[in-house]
Amino acid sequence: MTLASVLDHIDTNLDAALNRLTDLLKIQSISTDPAHKDDCDAAADWLVADLAGLGFQAEKRPTPGHPMVVAKSDGAGPHVLFYGHYDVQPVDPLELWDRPPFEPRIEQTATGPVIRARGASDDKGQLMTFVEACRAWKAVHGTLPGPITIFFEGEEESGSPSLVPFMEANAPELTADIALICDTGLFADRVPAIVTQLRGLVGEEITITGPDKDLHSGMFGGIAINPARVLTRILADLHDDTGRITLPGFYDGVPPLPDDLRAQWEGLDFDHAAFLGGVGLSVPAGETGKMPVEMIWSEPTCEINGMWSGYTGAGFKTVLPSKASAKVSFRLVGQQDPDRIRAAFHDFVTARLPEDCTVDFAPHGASPASQMSTDHPAFEQARAALSDEWPDAAAFVGCGGSIPIAGYFKTLLGMDSMLIGFAKDDDQIHSPNEKYDVESFHKGIRSWARILDRLNG
Amino acid sequence: MTLASVLDHIDTNLDAALNRLTDLLKIQSISTDPAHKDDCDAAADWLVADLAGLGFQAEKRPTPGHPMVVAKSDGAGPHVLFYGHYDVQPVDPLELWDRPPFEPRIEQTATGPVIRARGASDDKGQLMTFVEACRAWKAVHGTLPGPITIFFEGEEESGSPSLVPFMEANAPELTADIALICDTGLFADRVPAIVTQLRGLVGEEITITGPDKDLHSGMFGGIAINPARVLTRILADLHDDTGRITLPGFYDGVPPLPDDLRAQWEGLDFDHAAFLGGVGLSVPAGETGKMPVEMIWSEPTCEINGMWSGYTGAGFKTVLPSKASAKVSFRLVGQQDPDRIRAAFHDFVTARLPEDCTVDFAPHGASPASQMSTDHPAFEQARAALSDEWPDAAAFVGCGGSIPIAGYFKTLLGMDSMLIGFAKDDDQIHSPNEKYDVESFHKGIRSWARILDRLNG
């Protein structure tokens, strides 16, 4: 019944845990703003002190940007690396906050108490769930739960410029049996999830030039090539009538959905009507024949993120534009190769270019998809632990977005990652009035305690 | 030999004619700028006084905007209405002018003397060619050249808001056998032209809305409809692979090019390589099988004048846009009906709209094409007269742009128009350093004298 004692300790000491989180939330660690450099340093110091107090061998480690926090404990059992980030998003527009973003407070809401502050959910509240689980474990067991490396970053909200160099320089130290990443959400209010696949991303900006200046469409319309027309044809050709992407070789490396995952996902009862209804839509727009969750989690996409050409102001100008531009991105899954897809896109555009047009390409990032092998026993152990804690059983799910850290753990350190988090869709991360449910925090701590118990079982 | 006397008089008195034009050019009749309301009035007064001095019954006629000038003469022979406009474009950016725009001066250039000032070519210099021809005629003959109505507008550069109401209210007075419009150019430096067809114009702005807010393309990409993708498909579908416009019924009312006009146009030796080369292009982009001049003069077009969606700033945002917009215009020829084409475009867009998208339309103007019947003997008389004056024979040509006045003369007053002008492509109308070649002015006056002589022959 030691697990029960740990859980009891967590329940009994929740207020103290919330007070600690409150202290951390008061630190204005906005990583993208140079004016908050010292605040980022202070957040790292706070974490080092807290972790050292728990018995971790904890250090603030310098980088060219904001420092990393690395903390280690010894012991038997599987070695886990836990990742979170202590930096937060900027707070503007400040006038849309109901109260100051760095004066955290517990508020009662219709769906229960929340702690409201910038970073409450993303990611200070989440990372502290793990730290508090370790604290309770230590209080009951007298030792930390086995060999753990804690790895906190301070640049996640500003592009993580120091992350890869730091990981490359400290690879042996950071390599563990499995990584735990706490920066995602519940699948639904009562349904915990382990994200086992994340989509990758390739972005590209293209500019097609026809005439060397904007022309009068009366004088030149009909005889001069219009680059906006060329661009719309190219962009329209990227999908066929079934919604499938037509880029040659695009689906190379896209795996079929495994039967067991398909069964799990079908069982999830994803409410696509509610999901789409929240943004004014109703019809899943992906490839014919795919489940709605497949469209977001396991299918690649091609999206126009922006486009512009000619006169875009009020009224009308009969201009025949010189240039037309678009920002296009591809979400990748499975083994799709970002570099090959970028090359295929270049070829696709170039092949459709009339003799009188030229094209300029500007690349914007390239990251492959992350697909975890769930063979490591930790996956089933964590799933069982989460299912014990929450009303509904935990699921292996996908995530449509790209969380590069999971890819780096795989490619640089050879580790699979379990992405487990307790955020809710309405947490307003990156927006005014960010909050974290006290239930997310409380049951999050309990969830980690259960997971650590299973991993050490 | 009376025509020879008139031409001699023109040659001998050219300096006096240039001095009169200089006086008119000094008046800052910028119609779109309320600060220049009195200047517009002064230009009308100047013209009324000059025409009255020539023996016309001349009046300044009020409108809700700037006044019209209407002047009449009696006599035998065909009744012609001559149209021009005394208002001018704004002068900004002023710093790009080499000298003050309302201090006209004769300058020697590599290609001969020019008179440089705002309005020199558009349209004060042009309208004075006709007035000076009447003056020389009067000096030699003692009378004006037959029944003439002169009709000068002061709002052409600001959308002509008073034009149609004034024409409707004064239709009998303004109706003649044929209209002469002096607001176009030579076909080439030595080749005069009579424009016998002008394209019409229908403009429409469309905005397609998908999600009710911009979305994150990671969370929603693949399941949420992207209105930019919908828009590009619609716009791309507007042309087939041969460059033909696919709107159902679009070509209803597009006449085949008559054999005689085709022969004339083939004889023009239009240098499309030079025309396109001047704007960085080389390949005529219109429908397969059409002559380059057909593409501009007698073929309808569909152009994207502007489009925009999503994130268009520097860098990259993986936004899935809520809206996508475009400004689209159609140049019309023959009997194409602007209203039917607008309706067909609406239907075309609506039919391609997925269930989850809505569209908003905003109309921007609708004018039919003007195609003159050249049956009136004045057309051949004027062509012969112009051919006598200029080194090369005159041609009936088209004009890709839209000059609404010709359409109004046809629809409101039942008159065909002969658009005859002497501007050159390098006159920089609407731009800094506008000029009019002294040769255009001089031979323009002589051209009208010859035309009036033929019409009264």
C-alpha cells in the first residue's frame, strides 16, 4: 500500500504544492523578450533550488541563450528523462487579461477551481506535476523514485535555439531508457492520453514573377501572363478531387494505420461535430474515407497558410500584378522525408511554370514526424497507471501539431518519448487569461506517482 | 485649295496656339481634389470664353460637381459632337516632377519638342487640337465648320459622377450624327488610328469564409476546410488549358473578327515582342490560336487583380486562414452582357463552394464593350483624312481598356463614336512629367482640319 500512501500524501499536501506553483508563476520568464533575461535566470534558479532540496543533484547549465536545468537522481529501475520548459509566452495584449498575468490566484469557476496566470498550463503547472510527484514519493519512501534525469528548457517559446547544440554536447548525460514529456493535454476532460505520434512540418514560401512591373489590365490583359493565375493553378493542383495530395512521391513513407491503433481510435468516440462546431464548421474536410482523427493525427496535409498578389486594398484597381506569393506548409507523418518533399514541391512548381514566369523559393523549417515505437514496456505501464487514475481508460493518440523535442530525443539520443500531459483545450495557452485546472494539477501529480510506481514495479 | 489655306494658317499660327494651350495648362483643374474646385470652374470659364470668341454659342453648365462646357455652332453638313475633358489627374508625387506641373514649358527632347505640364496630353492638349482646327477654319472660311456641338467634361479623372445624369437630362441637345472623342493615342509614332472597339469591364470582389477564426494548422490541418484552397481551385478553374474562360455562357455575344478587320490588323505588323519585352515578357499569354492584337482588343479576359488570405508578413505562421479573398475582373467585348456575366460568375463560385464555406460578393462596376458600327461614311472619311496627314495609313484598331463615354454615347444618345487622338505611349499621363509632343499637337490640329474638310466635302 505504499502507492496509496504516496497518493494520500499528495492529497493532503495539495495546498502546499499549489503555493509552490504560485511562487514559480510569479517569475516573469518570458524567453523571447530580452528585458526578461534575468527573470528566466531566476526561474532556473528557483527550480534548481527546489530540486536540490528534494535530493536531486541539480544544476543550472549555461547556454548562449537562457540556461538549462539538469537534475539527476540515482537508484535502481529504468532510467527516465523528464522534459518540461520553464519559459512562458509574452502576455500581450495585456488589456485582455482580467487580472495581472504574473499575480497567480486560485479562482472558482463553473467547472471547478483553476489557477490563473501566464504559464499556469504551458508549461510551469505541467512540469511541477512531476516534481510534486517526486516530492511525495520522497516523503513516503525516503528516496527519489529511481534513476531520473530532469531536463528543463528556458527557450521553448522562442524557437529553442540552444536546444540541439546542448543535447549534442551532452548526449551521454541526457540519454535514458525513455523520455517523459509533459507539454500536451488530456484527450477529453475525463480521458487521459499518451501521444505516440506527432506530425512533422515542411514550410516553403514561393513567389512567382511574371511582368517586371504591375501592369494596367486594360492595356495588357489577355496578352500578358498573370502570375496570380499561375499561382492559383499550381496551388489548386496540389489536391485531387478526393482531397489526396498530388505531389509525386508525397505518400512515400506514410504507414497504414495499424489495426490495434485503429480499433483504439474508433473506440475513442472523437466528437468531430463538437470539435469542428467550435470553429464554425461541420464537415471533416480531409481525404475521402478517412476517420476524422486520422485526418489530424496520422494523415499528412498540405495547407496554404498565406497568399497575396496585386491590389488588396479597398475598392478596385485593374492591375495585372507582377508577382504572386504563397506560404505553403506540409504536415508530415510516418517516415515522410522533409527534404524529399521540399524537393518534390520545387519540382511540382517549376514544372507548371510558363516560359515567361520565374519562381523564388524561401524555405521555412523542416522536421520529420515522430512515431513512437510503443514496444517499450513503459508505454503499457503508463497507460495502465493513467487508466487507474482517471475515470476513462487512457488511449494512445496522435497529435496534429509538431513538438520538435520528441523528434530530437529520437534522432539525437535514440530515445522514444511518452508525451503525457493534463492540459485542457480551454486552458487559453498563448492567450490572455491562461489557466490550469486544479484538477489537472492534482490528478496530474497523482498520475505521475502511479506511473513511477508502475515503472518501478 | 481652301483646305491648303487652312493647313497653312495652322502652320503659321502654331506658336499662338501653343500659347493658348499654355494658358489653359496653367489652370490647376484637379477634379478629384476639393481644394481645386475653383480651378475647375476657371478652366470651364476659360474654355467658354475661348469658344465664344470663335463664334460658338458657348455656356458653362452647372452640375452637382464640376461644370460642363457646351458650345454649339450652326451650319450645313453632318452634325458632330466633339468630346474632351478639361480636368486633370493629381500631381503627386510632386518630388518626381522635374519642374512645377502647372508651369508649362516647351522643351527640346531627342525626339523633338514637347510641351510639358500636367494635362498636356490628358486631355487639354488633345481637346485643343479640335478647338484650334475650328479656329483656323473660321479664319480662312469666315464661318465655323458646320453644325458642331462641343461637350467638355470636368470630372473624367474623378469617375464622372455627373456625366450620365447630365446626358440624360440634355439628351436631345447632345445628340448628333456622330461623336468625336479625342482622348486616345496614335497606334505608333507615324500611324494614326481610329479606335472602333473598346472592351467593357465587370469587377467583383469575393471573400470565402471557412472556419469562423484563424486556426492552428497543426490542430486543425486536415480536418478543417481551408478557404484559400477553395479559392485557388475556383480561380484556377476559370481558365482551361488553352487559356479559354470556362464560365458558362461567357462567350455569348463575342463576335468573330470580321475578315476586313482581320486583314487590317494583320497588316498592322504589331510588334508584340517589343510590346511584351518592355515589361519583361516574351510570350503572348492569351487563348491558343489568337493574334496578339486580338488578345488585347477583341478577346474578353478574366484577370485576378488582387488576392489575399492568411498570414502575409515576414517569416512563417502555420495558420489555417478563416477567409480568402480575391478581386477579379472581366474585360468584355462585342455584345457580352455585364450583368449576365456577373451572375454567371456568382453561380460559378457558389457551385464550387463546399458545404462548410460561405461567400460574400462585392460588385465593382459594370460597363459593356463598345463596338462601333463603321457603316457611317464619317469613318472612311476620317480614315482617309488621317492617312493624308500622317506618313502611314490610318487603321481601325481596338483598345483593351474601357472608355465609358463611348458606351454612354451609344446607349444614351444612339451615336457611334470615332475615337481619334494623338497621344503617344511615352506621354506619361497620370504620372510625373506628363508631356505632349508638339508634333502631336500640330499634326493633331491639321488632322482635325482634314477630317472636318472631308466630313463637309
